[in-house]
Amino acid sequence: MKIVLIAPLFMFSLLAHASAPKITWMKSNSDSVGLYEKFEISLNLNAEYTNPFDPDQIDLMAVFTAPSGKKWPINGFYEYSHGAAWKLRFSPNELGNWTYSLELKDKNGRATGPSGSFFTTSSSGKGILKIAANRRFLQHQDGSSFYGVGFWYNDAYTGFNSGQVKGEVLDNLKKLGVNFIGTFITPLETIGSGLGRYDQNICGRLDELLTLCEDRNMYLSLNLWFHAFLSDTVWGGGNIRWYTNPYQQVTSAKDFYRSPEAWKLQEKLYRYFIARWAYSQYLADWFVIDEVNGTQGWVTGDSAMANRWAAKVQDYFSRNDPYRHLTTGTRSGGIREYWQEGYQTFDLAAREIYEAQGYPMNQSGTLEGVSVHPLAQSYGIYAGQINKLWNGFDKPAIIGESGWDHTFYEPGMPGYLALYHNALWVSMASGAAMTPFWWAYSNKLNEVLVSSQLSSIRKFTDQIPFARLTHPAVASIQVSGGDGFAISTHEMIYGWVVNPQTDVAGKKVRIDQVPDGTYRLKVYHTWRGQFLDTTTVSSVHGTLSFTIPVLHMDGHANYIGQDIAFILEPAELKKP
């Protein structure tokens, strides 16, 4: 017997009359917006899809047209907080009248949505961070200099208004000079949300955190992949969190970097990151991977594949982030963990330093009879690693993670305070573009460390036009009875002098290869956070020398300490 299946008539009717998608409601946050600030469109729509996060099923986008005529294609994204909604976020970089048009696509077709316009006015914003023309330092989009002063300050991301980063803490940190924090996030895809779907509590908390930073003109270095979420055996303890990662449904941890299925999901994930958060001028960088060698794919998989994966992620963000935020990534902080391929790949070369992990430091547990002071070993490590990055890569160098208790001194000891102080100053004087990303703001990175140290170095770096410096190079500097570190440019020389055995008062500083002429010398008391009186010195036959002043008691403390910083600026140069 032959059986014939006949589809119901109403099914044919539905297929024949499947409607094209449609935008049913739209509202913008304003008809005018400040330069580099957020213009946001909220929408509701009718469309056919099962996963609103999958652009293969439902795709919302807009084309923004600048006053100059430049086109900006911007993807929309699905957001669920107080009801279902769609949004588009954009940050204009030109003054004047902008226009936009929307487009919506699902499996049933394509629809052109409403068009609109808004006006961009001047603002106090400076725009996203870029690499300066000198290739060594950073600048804002408007061309002004940026030197990062901050550290890791991790949030936990358990949901709306429930992270560890607090507004009142950021207010205090801003007063102390902090202008950036780094944080790692729980992956947006969780066991609960499922693969290809993004937990809206976590996303909402990231919205809140970015807003907290925006309201305080503070930049956020956002770590996308924290090593623990890609590890099922490496390092143990809290460093193993692969069991919480739903990517285990399509690949093993060791094959994460090579899995085609995992990469297809990542492309959509990174698209969502860009659509929802790339608008912000206060997103400092995409910190793609923290400690790549702490992941299973590096240790038991194939480190070469991990390197190729890093290059693929870099390429994706380069091609798809319309604002072109900077990127970076790290290998862990041991002496052997030098990530040549990563420093070549990402925009910022980020070396980690954990001194107790193989560096030549005091292993005796005592100061008795040591030939090199632990503090001298410590700042020498920072200078050496930054110098290695400068010599190897034509890009800004940063210390992407450092400190904690991987040091000779334990947190809370006076020596730890001096070690932290020195790491800040030697990194700056060796050419780093930001202070070391100290791990992490907590009881171990307490107010005694943060309050005076960061405000002091911020006051100093505010006097240096990093983005406008030309031909920066490591200076030839010698100190009688101490160590010196300096950067020489056509505009100025700045540096740091230290002697951990005693004070630096009365020590003679010599800098070679300095054009003959007269220079203004500004000596900076690093612990007090204050410039001393400006004096005049001369360079003769290419050599400039000065003596660090001795501060005499006048009824108040007046000790210059074991280190000073300085700036030399030409007063008048002899004509060649």
C-alpha cells in the first residue's frame, strides 16, 4: 500500500505568507550627543529567530554617516534586562550633523528600518586610546597624551549591581590619580545560558562597570579570556575553571585553540563584545588572554596553535572593531615565560613579572651578607624586561601583571612598600607606557601602598607630553653610588635615580650624548610628590652633570630619601 502524506493547508499558507522582519518601535537617547560620547538607539522588532544572539538568524545593523561623509557600519545587539529589547550603540568622532539608516534581516527577508539624525557637540571627552606617533607611548583620540596609572581591580561579575568594584572606591582612587583599572570577567557564555547565548546578568554588570568608569573619566582594560576558564588541570586550585565553560560541549580544553566549532562561536562572541561595548572611549583595550601558558591548549595541546589563535583574534578585532581599540595579551610572569609571538601579535607588548618565579633574586631568606640588595635586584628586573621589549618590538611596552606576593618582601612589610614604589618609578623611567598592572586591588594592595604612591607618580607623569615626544631612546646615565634610568627625547630627558643602601642626597648624576646647551633641571621628591626648586645646568661636549640636593632640616622633616625623579628641558640650545 502506498501512503501519501499531505501537509495541512494552513502550513502552506504560513510558508507562502511568512512576513519580512519589521522594526516596530525605536527611540534614541538624545537628538544631540557630545563628541566621543554614547549615542544609543533602543528598538523592538518583529522577526523570526530562536536565538537572538546569533547574527545568522537575526541581524540588526545601522550605517552612520559622518558630516565628512565617512560611513560607519555598526552592529546591533540583543539585550535582556527589564524586558526584551534591541540596541545600537555608537560613539561619534566628528562635530556636526550625523545621519543613520537601519537594516534588519532574518530568514524571511530583509527590511530597511527608519532613518534618523543627531547632532554632535563639543565635550570634555578625549576619545579612545591610540598609539602615539613615536610608537612608544599612548595618546587619546584627540592627540593628548595618556600615561596609565592604575592596577588590576577585579569585579567578580555575579550580576547587576553586585560586583566588587564600587563607585565610592573609584571616587577615592580617582582623587589619588588612578586613571585606569584592569579586570577579568566571567565568560559571557555559561553553563546556564548555553553556548552561543550570553548571560545578561554578566553583560548587565559589565555595562554598569563601564558606566562607573565613564562617569569618572577612568579607563577599563578588559580581559576577555582569563586563563583559568581554559584550564582543567594547569596549576590547580582556583586556576581550574574549565568545568564552568560550556565550550566543553564542542571541544576539549586542550583543543580549544584548534577547534573550528569553538572558533565559529568565538567570532559571534567577539562580534557581541564589539557591538555592545566598543562604543566606549573608556574601554582602554581588549586584553585578549591573560597568561596563555596557564591554559590547557598551551600546556597539553599545542602552543603553536595558541599563537595562531592569538593572531586570529587580533585579526578579527582589527577588521571588525570600527573604533580599533588597542589589544594585548600575556604569558605568565616567570623568567622563562617570554611570549615573543604574543608581543609581535598584539598592539601592546605586555610582559608579566613575578620575581620569585625564576628571576635572579635573593633566595636566602635573609639580608645578611647579600652582595646585591633585594630592592636593587627588583627594580633591575623591571628595567631589564622593559628594555628587552623596547629592543625587540616597535610598540608600547607595559607590565601586564606583576607584584602580589611573588617578591622577597611580603605585603605589609616596609620593604614591600619600597619595592612597589620602585617598580612604579623604574618602569616609567625605562620607557613603559603605563604603570605595572599590580595584582590586585585588595587587602594586599592596601591604602598605604596606593594612596601616596600613585598620586605622586601621576603628578610627575602629568608634566611629560608623552605623545609629542620625538625619537625617544634609553639615555646613557651614570650615578655615583647608585643607579639611574632615563629616557632621552628631542624635547626633554626624564628619569629616576635610586640607591637602596642609603639616600641619594649629594650623589652626582651624569648623562652623556646630550646636545650642548643650557637646561632647566626639575628634581622631584618621589615620596612627597613635589618638585623642588628649578635650577639651571649645562651640557658641555655632550655631557651633562648635576648633583642631587641635600635637604636640610628646618623644623620639619626634610629628607630626600633613597630616590628622586627628574626632568631636564632645554633652556637654550647652541646653534650648530
